[in-house]
Amino acid sequence: MNPKSILAVGSIALDTLETPLGKRRDILGGSATFFAVAASLFAPVNLIGVVGTDFPEEGWQLLSDRGVDLSDVQRVDGKTFRWGARYSSDLNHRETLFTDLGVFENFQPKVSEKNRKADLVYLGNIQPSLQLAVCSELPPGSTIIADTMNLWIDVNREELRGVVQKSDIFLLNDEEAVQFTGQTDLEDAADSLLRAGPSTVIIKQGQNGALLATENSRRHIPVYPGAKVVDPTGAGDSFAGGLLGQLAQQTENTLEEAVIMAAATASYTVEGLGLEGLLKATQEGIQRRAGAILQRMDERAIQQGLRL
Ligand code: AMP
């Protein structure tokens, strides 16, 4: 059976990265870009976004070569969104050096008739007001999966609450979960987010995996053990790409299996600077890595059983 269609909004960006293993200036990035490259390995992706007149043709080409539908991406006068960051020597911390919204400042998302019918909607990291503007264009009952980042918790907390409320699945990382909820224990943070609307909350914990939380269950999914981390940029968005890519399959995938595929997808992203790692990912490779994660979970379960 054909996979379900995915509609995604987020940033399409030019990133400047400083990592201990290399630097890049104005390379293709953005939450929507990482998401689309990952999800398009599994299902058709339609993007909503905006780029400026300085956006390189290669960026456009890279997305359309992967079958991403760009008909709702506007190209307008002005500068493409730019983001710069520097990573610590252990790659565990990053400092944002600049965020230039450029054409995102006056962006009014428009969702075409065709895209309104998408089965799954991903609200990638961008101003919460834009995430809400996309929601307002959708018919009731759309399945909404959303992500965010610390900047919006700092400056747009109220609007972000609106996004959480509308989400079926809400994703964020551990530091953001603590910052947003005020709870230092991640299980408590998940409880607090679940009370705010979504039926599922996924808290990403970097090298420590991810917590999958629903009202009745908690599950910890580890990372793929073999990845050599070069640059974590975009790991969260490609995790979401793998997740929605799996949810789009018309098979009996469980949420847990989808999170395992998400973690396997993200493991490719961290292996290269910017998009370089993710661009090497294939469906088969991701499936193989998902198998390794599953094996790790089984081994842990056996060890825990032996300890009882
Ligand atoms: P991640 O590492 O998963 O947080 O995603 C990094 C990507 O998010 C980069 O490619 C950036 O272009 C993009 N990004 C960073 N800050 C923002 C922001 N404030 N709004 C939208 N996208 C952003």
C-alpha cells in the first residue's frame, strides 16, 4: 500500500557551523530541510516555507531531486533565514551565534488545496506563530506532530503552549522539556506536557536516546551504538523525519518501532557536517541500524531480568 502523505513547515536555512572537526559557512540547513531529506526516504513530502532571492539553486535541486514537493515554498525578495552556531569540544553543547529570520519575518504561510488534505502534518522548529498559522489552514482532525527549540520557549512561550495543545505528538529535547515545564525529572516533564494536550510526548536526550511517553506507558529508546559523532546539527529534525516516515507506512508499525527508526535515521545525520551524513542514508541502512538498536534494547531487557 502507498505511504500516507506528509506536509511539513519549518525553516529552510543557510547555516554557518563551527565544530571541533570542521567549519562550514552558509550551507543548506534548516529544520524543514533536514526533516524533508529524512522523511522523503520513506514517504512523499510536501513543504511549506520561504526562501530569499539569495537561496542557491543547488538547495532547491537537492530537495526536488528527492521528490519533495516545493509548490508551497515561496521565493521572495530578501534574505534566506540564516543561523550560526558553535559547538563545544565534546559536541555536547552548542551556542547559537546568530539567528537572522530574514524572509521568515514577514512570512504568511499559504497551504494549497492539495496540501490541506495531507494525512500527517509536521510543524518543524520555527516561530510558534507560524506553526499556528499553518494549523489554522488545516481541516479539523489533521494529525499534528510538532517540535520546537529553546529560543521560542524564551520568547514565545504562550504561543508555544497553543502549539502543544494542538499537537497529537510533541517532540522536544531534554533541556527544553525542563525549561518549558519547570520539572527537572524528565518523567515529570513528560507528564506535565501530556496534561497540556498531546497524547504522546517524545523527549530527545542526545547521546542518551529518547523517552517515549504516553498516558499509560514510558519507554526508553537508546541511540544507535555505532555512530561517530561529527556534528549533531539537524539530528532532531531528521529524527522527526524518520518518525513521520514510519508513521506514514500503512503497516501495523507501533509507535515504539517508529521511534527506533527515528533514532536510526538521526544516527546518519550526526556522522557528517550539516546534511553530509544524512545524505548518505538509505532505507536499507536505516533499517539495519534500527535492528541494532532493537538488539540493544533486548540485551538490556535480558540484563534487567537477570538482575531481578
Ligand atoms: P537541530 O540541531 O535539530 O536543533 O536543528 C538545527 C537546524 O535548525 C539548523 O539547520 C537551523 O537552520 C535550524 N534552526 C536553528 N535555530 C532555528 C530557529 N530559531 N528557528 C528555526 N530553525 C532554526
